[in-house]
Amino acid sequence: MRARKLLAYFAIYFLWGGSFLGIREVVAVAPPFFAAAFRFFLAGVVLISFARVRGLGGITRKQWLGTALLGLIMFTCEYACLFWAEQRISSGIASVISATIPVWIFAGEVFLLRTQRITGISLGGITLGFLGVVVLTWQSVQAGPLGSATAMLVALAGTFCWSGGTLLSRRLKLPASRVVSAGWQMTTGGVMLFLLAGATGEFRHLPPSAVAGSPRVVLSMAYLIVFASILAFTAYVWLLEHEPVGRVASYAYVNPVVALAVGAWLAGERLTLLQLLGCGLVLLGVFATLRGKGSAPVKSTATPAKSAG
């Protein structure tokens, strides 16, 4: 059991952390909406097939409508923003922006759902997370080679979509199995991403190399589908059933560290001192928010609030 837990933590720490560079490698060649659609449609179909083989339960019409709505908000909207933004910002910066998701979810629980009580530590965490985003955005305005302020704001908008979907999921009728729920969310989100790709003309500008002509893109996409979407998610679900939620949530501030290190090592991404300061503020804010968060009931069938790409 101990070895299995270590492997599961390795998956959510490192496989999710490395997914941001995988996205950047893919969108350097393939159109962003098509790439996101391809990733999640295939991953969703695999999860649904796995659930059927394991007898994890089916899905009713009402449950399907709930998963389709979350697929639109949490996969179509969030990942359309993230994949588009990673054409213009570094994978490390994208991971730090995504790491703010637990902060926005907690803010929603406090101010919208009123299921959490604000504490001094958690309020400080929300403040630090916001300041970190401001610092990163300001630095990008100052002509940083790692991206543009517009792309950062789009990536931030994506985190709001995921956070809002997570809060909404607690009010929807969803399948009892997390795997079934996530599988249908990924599949429907992928279908809608394909529609978005068609509406924006991506199919007319899809070079053959984007699909099969570039080994680097093929390997990156395979990583995103198999390791980041299927294996890491399965490990995450298993950990939620065997470990304290607060401990599992530690991936939220480990993923960006891994992404920054991988980006610097494999892609030569370098950050300025001001960007490092912004990243530090965000990570400290996420840590403080999670530490100061009180206990509150969370619907077990909701898609997990994660920071991974």
C-alpha cells in the first residue's frame, strides 16, 4: 500500500506538472482548439470504456446533461483558454496561473456558496495569490519574451471557468463514479472543442505534420492523453479514497514547481526576478489558502479541483 501511495503521489505531482510543457510543445505546431479536443475526446472515451469494463455504473439522461454542462465549462472553456494562451506564454507561467484555481474555488465557497469560513491565513492566501497574478501580468506588459499580458489574462479566465464549474458541480446530478463523471465531461468537452476548432477555421489550416508528421508533437500528445489525463487522474481518484484531502491537495503547489523546473531544463524557459517574485507569491498564496481552509462537505461526484494542464 505504501509503494502504491508513493506512485500515486508521483503521478499527480510529476505527470500533471509536466503536462504544461507537453501542451506548449503541441500548440507550437497544432492549432490549440483542435489539440485540446483531440486530447480530451480520446482520454474521455478511454475512461468511459474503462468504467464499463470495470462495471462502475452507467449514466442517466439527467446525469449526462450535468456532465455535458460541466464539460462545456471545465474542459471546453478552460482548456480552450489554456491551450490558446500557451502559444504565447511559457509552460511554467501557465502552470503558476493554473495553480490559483484552489484560491478562486475557496473564494467562491466563502463569498458565493457560504460553505467556508474565512480565516486570517486563508484571507492572506487569497490576497497573496491575487498579488502574484498582478505582478506576473505587469511583468509581461514590460515586454517579457515569455508571453503577453493578454494571454495571461486569457489563462486566468480559464481558471475562473474551472473554479466556477467545480462550485456548480456540487449542485448538479452527476454519476456516482468519479471516473464515469470525468470520462463523460472530457468526451463532451472534447466534442465541443472540435466544434470550436471548426468554427474558428482550424481544420482548414491543419498541417499534416500537426497530427502525425512530427514525432515531438506525437509524443507530447500521447503524454497528455495517457499520462496526464488517464493515469494521473486515476491516481488522484484513488488517493482521494485513501488519503486526507488536504494532503492530496498539495499537488496544487507542487505542480508549478515541477513545471517551472521542466520548462527550464527541457525548453530553456527562463524567468526574470520579477516573474520569480510573482510565482513565489502565487505559490505562497495557494499554500496559505489550503492551510487556512476549514472543513466543508464536498460532493464526491464533482470533478476534482486541480491545477494541472
